[in-house]
Amino acid sequence: LPRAPPFSAGQHWRHQLLPAGLQDGLRSSSNSRSGSRERREEQTDTSDGESVTHHIRRLNQQPSQGLGPRGYDPNRYRLHFERDSREEVERRKRAAREQVLQPVSAELLELDIQEVYQPGSVLDFPRRPPWNYEMSKEQLMSQEERSFQEYLGKIHGAYTSEKLSYFEHNLETWRQLWRVLEMSDIVLLITDIRHPVVNFPPALYEYVTGELGLALVLVLNKVDLAPPALVVAWKHYFHQHYPQLHIVLFTSFPRDPRTPQDPSSVLKKSRRRGRGWTRALGPEQLLRACEAITAGKVDLSSWREKIARDVAGATWGNGSGEEEEEEDGPAVLVEQQTDSAMEPTGPTRERYKDGVVTIGCVGFPNVGKSSLINGLVGRKVVSVSRTPGHTRYFQTYFLTPSVKLCDCPGLIFPSLLPRQLQVLAGIYPIAQIQEPYTAVGYLASRIPVQALLHLRHPEAEDPSAEHPWCAWDICEAWAEKRGYKTAKAARNDVYRAANSLLRLALDGRLSLCFHPPGYSEQKGTWESHPETMELVVLQGRVGPAGDEEEEEEEELSSSCEEEGEEDRDADEEGEGDEDTPTSAPGSSLAARNPYALLGEDEC
């Protein structure tokens, strides 16, 4: 018989207060993991005020007994996605077991933004409806709610759930975007260089540059995770299709791509200490873009002086710990905005008020908005996490007396992207994925995961023989290799293995980069492009200065830990040092992936 779950004295006392019928129902369902899962799903099926007939799943939901002492609701800005039906989840599980993976051609790695977002269709983003000062707060919020429900109804009426991607259904988070756009003089749209088309909604570009008349700066972030030639190709692609963009290349942790990697350190993570944030690549480019936009209307000399100080400090400083980093430099003023500050400001707003330029930072989850702000400030002022939706507050940071940064929670715009690609992009929290196997299959059909990780087919008696692989086989082989076992039956824990593989992809250690249209045919041209050589030299000049420590990744053995406990821990990086994966040189996939350098017994 299955072992009964622990039942504390407090739970027993509360259980006795329930009606007898409810006690029996809870007792019967509490003895199974599926029963508890079903109760959690029922509690998160719909959102408040929902009139659209589809189900909503609230991610990262926290138990709350009302508002906090300052009126803060911890669940106010949680991610709200459409729930996958149980039939759809089961169908994908069967496909992961049965469908043989076939490698796709390089042309299929090319993404065109016209196919992803279909500009001009209903795949837009919700706008704040017209208002005036005679309206009360309740009238305004009611009008926004009705407008938002109409927006959702149009999208779900035009596309089936199977075609639509995950996108934000939480009106409170969209209100954050409205407020940031209203109070900004310059808008930064941060994207991940591995798949920038995923993070670039054309509707936002048209709205910011057209209706609002603001400058939009596209930040291609994490350029250390992609070959320099691909970075330059994406830069030219966006310049060609969106000429009003100002494009900045950025990374908080630059590495010299010419430096050969030690094969013995591929399973190690670089732990940066001291002045790690001050060597960010991109602050000077962003300053030049803002100087061109403001055209002398704002004095940005203090920002230039700060960048010079950060560069000088990174050159001579080999910080030995976090305490030194926190004490150096002037204090950064941080403001948490209240509900009153979130109210609309009016149709027109004075630009560069009081000689201060306000820069709004918007983007999808997990593109590195918080890391970008830390890189601009020069030290850690915003906590970062691999979990999407980690930014919970609308905050402003005074970089200098004349430069103010506004941080907005990550937002997912509606599109026609495959949901598996969204999972690999870190848009959906990995620890809460109901079915991760098809995302692993999507990854393995585009990069040779089996060869890179030296996996042995679960049914192979002869290691040299060829066997067809499916997504489930890859997860089972990785579970066998890493020793992931279920707690009771000691079977291969394929769910945990699938989560592990997705985290390797999110960290960039299983590097999957998408290309702009035509990149495969012109790859040689981009590799010899003058801007590519300049980027290589620039990354080498601002690369690590010897204050990195490498520590070997913790070996995960089979244990009796509860399923998912380690996944939840791995999502949160906490407030301490910043762990980042080591990257390899070269532009080819096999050379870039750390596991390609491992021997059979070293993985």
C-alpha cells in the first residue's frame, strides 16, 4: 500500500473543523499526488473578472490571506497563461514517446518576423482606452477591463488554441506597460540575441515610434551566447526592416571569443565576484544612442563620467567579495511606485522634465532586463532569476541625477510561435511545465543533443549501433547518465531529466541560436564582415580581468528528494553571486557547446 503523507497536528485540528463529507473527500484525494495536482489546477483555472470562456493558469501563485501591511498583493503581477487541456498534454506525451526525431535543415532555423507576429492582424497588444479627467478611478478601471476582455475575445475568436502561443492574460501587468510607456522619454526594448524575433513585437514598434512619437532603442542582449557573425547579421536585419530603431549590443558578462576554453572546465560555472557588473559591454553604445536622441536637451556628462569610472575600476580592481562591491560608488536612488503613481498622466507630457531623461525598460521575461540595469548601474541593485516573471515591482532607478531608468515586469505578446520554442526561450517557468518532453524534442531536432551529451540509447545493447531516437529516449538516457531516479521505485526520472535539459538550453550550454532569413546562404559574408571583426576585438577588450572563480557543477545523484524540489531551488538565483555558464569559442554549434569537448566518461 502507498505510504500516507505526513499529517501535522495543526492540519488534523483544522481537518476536524470541516464537515464530515468534505473530510472524506479531502482524505481520499490527499493520498495521491494526482489528487493534489487536480486541486491545484482547479484553484488556478480562472482569473478574477474573466469573461472569456478559456481557462487561465496562474504561474508562481503564492498563498495569500489578503493584502500585506502596505497594501501589496504578491499575486498581482503573476504570469497568467492559457491552460493546456489534459487531452492536449496527453497527446503531446504520446508523441514524445512515438515520434522519431529527424534533424531539420539550417534553413528551418531562420525566423521571419512576418510569420511570427503577422503585423496588421489581431495579434496586437491591448491599448489603454480613451479617458478624461472627469472619469473616476472605478470608471476608468471598469472601462479598461471591458476593453481588455474584447481584446482577448478577438484573438481567441480568430485563432485556435493550438495555433496561438502563450501570452499574458493578466490586465495588471499590461497596465504596468502602459504606465512605463506614458512616463518614458526613451524606450528600451530588450531582446535575447539567440532569438530576437521572438522578443520583438512589431505592434509595439509601430505604437512607440508612431502614435507616441518616442525613440525606440533595440537592445540585443546576451551577445556572448551567440557567434559574432550572427550578432551582426541580426543587427543589419532589424536596421533594414525597422529604420527608426537605434540598435545597441549588450552583455553583462562579456567574454573574449578568441580565448580557447579549457576542456576540463566545461562542467563548471563561472562565479563572478567583486566588480563583475562594471565590465558590461554596451553602456557606452547606449549612451551614444541617448545623446543622439536627446540632441543636447539633457546634460548626460554625468553618465559619461560614471562609465569612465566604471571602466577604470574594472581595470584596476580585482574585487574580492560582495561587500567591497556594495560599498564602492555613489548610492543609487530606488523608488517603488505606488498605485497612485500608476494612474494615467494625461494625453500630453512634458519631455525631459526638470532636465531628466526617463528611460523605460520593457521586454519579455528572461531576456535580461534586470541584468541590464545592474550592468548600467555597475553593481547589483535588482535581483535576477531564471524564473520568468521574477520582477514584481514597478521601480525607478536614478542612474545619475539626469538619467532615470524604469523597470517594467516582463510581458509576453501574442504570436504564432510554437509553444515549445517559447519554453526554450525561458518564457514559461521550467519548473511548472506540465509536459516538457516535446520541448526537448524540438531542441534535439535542431541541435545534435545525443552526440553533444554522448548519450547511449536506452534500448541499445551495442553502443556502436544506430537506433532511432524520440524525445522520451533522450530524457531517459540523460536520466540514466546523471543518475536521476524516482524516490520510491528507483526508475529513471525522465521528467527531472527533461527539466535539466531545458535548463542547459536556457543557460546557453546547449546553444540553440536562430538566424535571420538568408543567413545560411550568406554566412561566409557575415563571418568576414568588418563589424564582426570589430565586435570580436571589443569583446576581447572588455572581457574577464581575472576575478572569476570556477566551481564544478554539483553532481546530482539519485536520492529520495521530493520530485520538483530541486527544480524550484534551481529557478531562484537569490541575492548572492551571479552564476553564468561558460561559453566556447567559434561559430559552429559543436564548437560552441561545452559538452562537445567531453570524453565519454567525463560528462
